[in-house]
Amino acid sequence: MKTYCVTTKASTFAPCGPNASSTYCRRRTSLCFCKPLLLLLACCIVGMLGAQSRWVDITPAAGPLARFWSAATTHGGSLLVFGGGTRSNYAQHADTWVLDQGAWNLLAPSQSPSARSGHGLVHDTQRGLSLLFGGYDGRAPHLDDTWTFDGVTWTRVSPAQNPGARSGHAMVYDPKRQLVVLFGGATKAAPRSDDTWTFDGTTWSLVPTTMRPRPRAYHGMAWDGVSERVLLFGGYDTAALGDTWVFDGSDWREVTSGPKARYGAALCYDPLRERVVLQGGFAKSMPDDTWEWDGSTWTENPASPQPPSVGYAAIGYDPGGQRVVRCFGEAGAQATKTAWSFATTQVAGYRSYGLSCAGSTTTALLAGGKELPWIGDQHEYRLRDALPNAPVAFVLGLSDRRWSGFDLPIDLTVLGAGACSLYASMDLVIGLATTAGGTVSVPVTLPPIATLGGARFYTQFFAFDLAANTLGMTFTNGVEATIGIR
């Protein structure tokens, strides 16, 4: 059985051997580290990483009637859905639903937009409101009204100008710039448009871009939290499109694409896994594939089973269930009422435990970094509020319960460090130094080995502080890391 070592410089792993600076093996778990450190945890390593996210049919027994071309967005801790239609009646529904804890709940707002389909719906997190614009009701060529939803009722707002009546457009909220972005759609003036608009909570503004995607409707857009840009894919002009564009708030830029051309596909950002998910849509044949965008590249996810392929589905992120939800849609000219969720079976996460003990002037604290410990990615551990330019030690262990025959945590009062405790087994200890601001970060890269999924390890810092106590050291809280698989 091979074990591996990981380095931060190359972000690669290689078999342990003469080139490794040290090797630590204990029972059936092997650790190997090269300089500069990082980490590999492997217990009976077998097989490389495969897809762990999967689609699950979550269609409740009771809920909305079949529909397509409705719209969904995150609102609070639930998934908000409004409207939708059928081929016989594009203005079939004017109902407001939320999917909460796996159950559909029909709301009864005092007023709401008229029945429609093909509208845009996004949540403005800065203002705490969901925004709806436009759509098609089968009577007027298109609609041009703007509505907000506060969780209780809808309110129509009347900006001085708006993007003009349209349907089949796409909207997304840009949290970096705190603006709603709208692109394209079918209008009365043109079957497909190529204009870009933003809404700041009060005013719609046309964005004069140098570059832009060709005119289209029925395309998908999502916020990409990794690159902090709006992502656009596909749509329809005179034929199905398969191009990918990004918008940075000022201009559009075309990037390398991957999925085959399609329109009416479902596109949504998963903030937990930091991936944009694309599924289904219409093409020469109904695609039932799932693709993911990681901020720079499309990759097909071989999740099995795939949900039945539909177009014009509503899709959004359900924060309560930590999952992407695709609901409704159309297949074979028939509206559907199914709901499918897409999520990882192994979620990455941090848990802080225990308490830091006070130093001579400050109390140092340990926390996991912004990035979660996903297999194949780099994450980090951050120490703050330690003495400036001082030596510290980073501890990484495989247990928070036992170390060298002792139960954890170990009270260090007997060693002269009152109120201090050892929380993590000292399987690896690395000497470092803090910055002038009393901080230090330790990056850790995890290799793409499937058996790491679900494993936990434990970290803690020792901060040298001669004036703090008799031992001359203080100890931070511990942080437990659970390794996840996207």
C-alpha cells in the first residue's frame, strides 16, 4: 500500500520514500509530510476520487401543480417560487410557494404579480428583498413590471425607466457590487436582445458594454462566487447556443465552453460546494447531463442517476437543505411537477471546540479559513491575536479524545499553564513565527483520494509567551475539520 506526501509549493503528491523529510505511521492510518509541510490523511487508501454529489427525487406528495417557465430563488432559509404556465396557458399560475424543510407551502400575500411565465426572479441579499421582472402572459406581447417580495407580500415598484417588456431573459444578483444584473430576452422590438441592465434597489440602468454575447433568450445565468463574476451559458437565437460568457460588472468576456449547445437549461450557483451547476435543457436531443463550473472550467459530473431531462425548469439553492433544487419544467410539450435536489453526500466543515487561555496581553484564537477542507483543494488555518513576531507551534492530530495514553483534553495547570488545555493529539507539530500583526496562516492541501471523505482531524496552536505563565506558553482553542467531497 502506497502513502503520499503533499507540498504547498507544487500542490501535488508523490509516494513516500527517500525524498520525504519524515514519515509518521500509526496502526492502519498513514501520514507523510514533505517540506514545506502539508498534509495527507489516508486510511487504507483504495481508489481515486469519483463524483460524490448526486441527484435525489424529492417531489413531495402535495405541492404546486405541474408547470414550466416558472422562476425560483433563495429567500431567507427557503426556496421561493412564483408563477409558471403550460403550453395551453402561459398565464396559468400567479401563486407564491416556498419549499421549506422538504415541504411546499403556499403563501397568501395580500397582493402579487399577475399570472405569467418566462419572468426573472432573484434575491437581493443586501436589501433582503426578492425582485421579479417581466415575463409573458399569453395576451400582452411581454410584461415590463417590477415587483419586490419581502417574505410576506409583493409590492410593485415604478422606477423611472426599466429594461422594457420582455420574457425569456435571465437575472442574477451580484453580491460583490450589490446589483441585480439582467441580460437578453425576447422583446417586442426584437425576437432576441443583447442588452445588459442593472437594478440597485431603486433604479434600472442600461450598462454600456464594449463586448457582449450575441442576442438571445432562454439562456442561463448564475453568480460565480469563486471568480466573483456573473456566468452566462447558452440560450437561443436562430439556433441553440453553447457559448460561455462572464460579466465583471463593466464588460462581458467570452471564455472556453464545455457543455453542448442548448437553451432552457437550469443553471444555479451552489455556495457550499462553490460550483455553478448546469442541468438539462433543450437541444437536438434532450440532454440529461450535469455540468459544473469551478470559476474557470466546465467539467461534466457523472452523477447517477440523472433526473429526467426537462427544459424551462426553475432552479435555486435551498440553504436549509444545503442543496440545489430543480423543480418543474417541460418534457415532450408536457409540464411537470417533479422536484430534484443535487448535493454532496459528504459535506466539508469546521467545528471550533474548547477555549483559548489568556496570554500576557492578548488571547490568541484559531479558526478555519474561508475555504472548506474539500478533497483536492487547499484550505488553511488562521491564528490571530498572538504576540507579534513570536514563535508558535501548529499541532495537527488524528484524535480529540486520546493521545499517548492520556484522555483529551489534558488540563495543563500542573505544568504551570493555568486554564490552558491540550485539545488535539500531537501527531504533527510544526514550528512557525507570527507576523508583526500577531497572525499566521497554515495552508493545507488534500489530495484527490476518495477514502479521505468523512475523515476528521484536529488542530491547535501553542503560542510562546514567557510572561503569560510559568510554562511560558498559551494554547488556543481546537478546530475540528471534516473532509468533504464535492
